[in-house]
Amino acid sequence: MKTTENEVARKKKVVLVTDLLIGRGGMENVTSQIVSEFKKSDEFDAGFFVINSGEKTQSRTWLDNAVFHESVCKLRNKKIKNFIHTLRLMFFIKKHKPDHVITLNTIPNLMAYRAIKYSGQKSVLSTWMHLPPKERYRPHYLLSARHHFAISGEIKNQLVALGVAPADVDVVFNPVKKTEVVIPRPSHLRILYVGRIHFERQKQLKDLFDAVRKINIPWSLEIVGDGEDVAECQAYTHTLGISGHVTWHGWQSDPWKYVEESIREVSCLAMTSNFEGFPLVLLEAISRGIYCISSDCVSGPSEIIENNINGRLYPQNDSVRLSEILQQTGMAVALPEHALIKESIGKFYEDKYMENFKMILNKISEDKNA
């Protein structure tokens, strides 16, 4: 049954204000998933206000049927460009009167704060940072928001260190869809990597290559994803003499369906990041019964990984320890059962997540009207 305009009008409106993103990351997946779930509900309607300043994007599928408005301005002068975006957001807020405005980065938050102020509306402004705010451009811009969603305990700590009152931060983590799929294990060590290809920088694949080089049992590495460092990574595997063990699968629009149908069997997933926000890839792997080995980086892995239950943590940038854990995983007679791994992330599954997210939105609305 189609929802009528009157029914939509009675719903609480949630607007996510974001820059135009690259289109292939966990942040895009999570936010589009949340918007989709809100749009199915009887209580909320949700969509994006996209700030398009001419950024490069590789995919817009995460925005499909979810954009309330897109402000396109490609002037070279940043101040004028940002003023135009802010003005358009102000008129949008004045016209549509959203109950909640949620921003995904520092500059969009400053724009939203000004737009709400000059629109005369009483929308509640929240931030929802998907990477540690301390590393973002001018993180103090976040302080103008009334409320903050944090996707990890560490992000909450960084917000509090900036000056946010702890009571104004709600930790919501990231959601993952429950699936009946189980990825079986092969007879030899088969390591899976899913994500952007960075030789060093955030994803630090160099550590993974250095680690697998030291493994002295049969192994293979399956890499699903792409990025600007593919050629450098491939050259490095040739230099190390391990290129024959590594298969490059490229970017896949549905990476987990691809893993299920084309790779089929996986011993473990490895994540070697220098930093994260809250790594959805770990949840997606664990939800399929895959044992995960991750750097203990800021932020998120330590809040997902339970040692020897659904995976192992190793000290960030310690490729020797990573190699030891990978070798132990390949030699393990009995890793945890797939069902135990899947059950370990019960609190992150989508149904419970959405209940909590809606509860928080309702609470901060009540606080506003108190």
C-alpha cells in the first residue's frame, strides 16, 4: 500500500546532511541502510540533504530514492560556495520543518547550525561522525550541535575531550543485517580482505603483506576492493615474492554475495587498519560466521572482537604478531563454531539497533520540548 502525503506529513522527519561521498564505504552503507529502515516505519521519514561541491564519486547507489535535496555548487571560492549551500539548507529547513537534522561531518554541521538558526525552526541538531573526530578538519565545529551519536566508545571519549557533555552523547555503534548465510572454511589457510586498497594510510595493507610473507603453511589471500594504491600494493607483493598467493578480485557492488558465490570458503577475515570509526566489515564477516583478525586500532575493533570467540586482536602495526595469529588460525584444529561467532554480535543486529536509534530520537525530542 502506498503511503499518502498526509501520512508522510504526520511522520517525524529526519534529514541527514552530508557531503557527496565516494560511494563505496561503510559510512555510505550504514547511512543508506538507516534511511531505508526509517522510510519503512510508521513513525519516521528520512532522507539526505547532499552538499555537492564537485567532489569525485564512484557510486551513487547509496543515495537511490533517498535524497530530499541536493545542493550543487562548484564555484572555486570555498567561502562563497559554503554560503550558498548554507542558504539552500536554510530554505529547505524553513520549508520542510524537519524534526531532526543529523550531520555527518564538521563543515556540514556548521552549515546546519547556521541554517537552523536563521530559518527560525526548532529542529534538533545532532552529529553522527563515522571516523574519530580528533582527526577531522576543525572538530570544534561539532560543538554547535545539541546532541551527538557516537559509533564507538572511543569516538564518545574524543567528543567529550572536545568539550561535549557526556550526557549529550549516545553510543549507537553500527548496525548489521542478520543473515542465514554461513561461509565455510577450507582445508588450507585462506585469508579474506574486503575494503579500500591503501598501501599504508588508513587501511595499512603493507602490514598484511609483510605478515603473510612469514607464514610457513599453505595459504592464500583474497582481496576484494579497489583504491588508488592497487598498483603499489601489487608491485609490493611481487617484491616480496608472494604475488602467486594473492588474488585481486576488484571492487564488487555486493561484496558479500561475491564472496559467497565466487570465493566460497574463508578461514578468516583480516583488517590491518591504522584507524576506523566503527568497522562494518567486521560485523558483516562475523554475521556470516567468519573468524576475524584485526588491528587493535582506534576505534571499534575492541568493541566488536571477543578474543577466541569471534576473532583475535593484535597490536596495531605489529606485522610479526599478525603473522603468528594468522599461522595459528591456519593450524587450529577447532576454531569456534560458526553459530557461536554469529551469536557474538547479537546487540549489533539491525532490529535492536533501529529500536534504540528511534528511542534516542524520541528522547531528545522530548527533552527539547520539556
